[in-house]
Amino acid sequence: MAIMWLQLTTIEGMTMDKTDAGAAYILAALLPRLEEIRPGLLDDLVSGLAADREAITDDGKMTPELDAVFLSAERILGRPLQ
């Protein structure tokens, strides 16, 4: 968990503020537990986020800030949004 925490605190050279880092840490701890209770939950979440990313990109509304949000989500989930 400590290694995951260190990886979550930076995105593409940007440092998360304390609130964002704290939320990411809680999610990183919570999501595997939820996956144990409901197998497939993370796959469903990844699929939904990937669809959102694709729709935003297709609409020409992707910005570097929004892309950073999706990169952060990938790191928290520990898997790419495909």
C-alpha cells in the first residue's frame, strides 16, 4: 500500500494537494475491498470511465486538466482505462 500511495501523490510531475492525495489514498484502500465484495466492480468502473473519456475526446472537449483527471483515475484503479 505504501508504494501505491507514493505513486498516487504525483501525476505527470504535478503534485496532488493534501485533500486530493487523502481522497486518493482512501479510494486506493477501499476499492480492493469493494472488489472482494462485488467481483467485477472495478471492471465496470473502468469501462464507464473509459466511455466517458472517449465521449469527451470525441466531442473535442478533452483538455489537459481533464486528461490529468483520467490519468489520476487510472493510477487509483491500478489499471488503464481502455
